[in-house]
Amino acid sequence: MFVFVQRKIGWFEGRLVSILFFIMFYLFGVSAGSHPEPIGLIDITGIILFLVGSYINTMADYQRFVWKRKSENKGRLYTG
């Protein structure tokens, strides 16, 4: 976030996002810990989908970041 976002992030936004992420991951941990069943195929599929989605999102942000750094693209909209 600090690499790809080129705008200033205010304290309110930073705190709000941090709190929301904490709540989300805390609830994931609590709900996962309350199920005594072993990890199954659906769980593994969900983990893989999450990781692949995170990779796709990060790579898209990286490609846009690299494109925007070129001077000939200043003021243009990235559509790749």
C-alpha cells in the first residue's frame, strides 16, 4: 500500500483501514478456531483462491505502478 499508493493517506483513513483489517482477520481466526474438523478440500480450495486473488491484485497494482512511473504516461489513464 505504501509503495503503490502515490497519494497521502490521512490518519483517519489509515486507522480505519487498520481497525477493519484487524476485525476481519480476528473474526477469521476466531471462526476457524471454533471448528474442530480437520482442514478439508474446501478449505484448501478457499486458501488457494485467496492466495491467487491476492497475487492477481498485487500484480495488477504493480503493473499500473510501473506504467505510471514512465514520463510519457503522465496524465494518462492506465487501461491494461
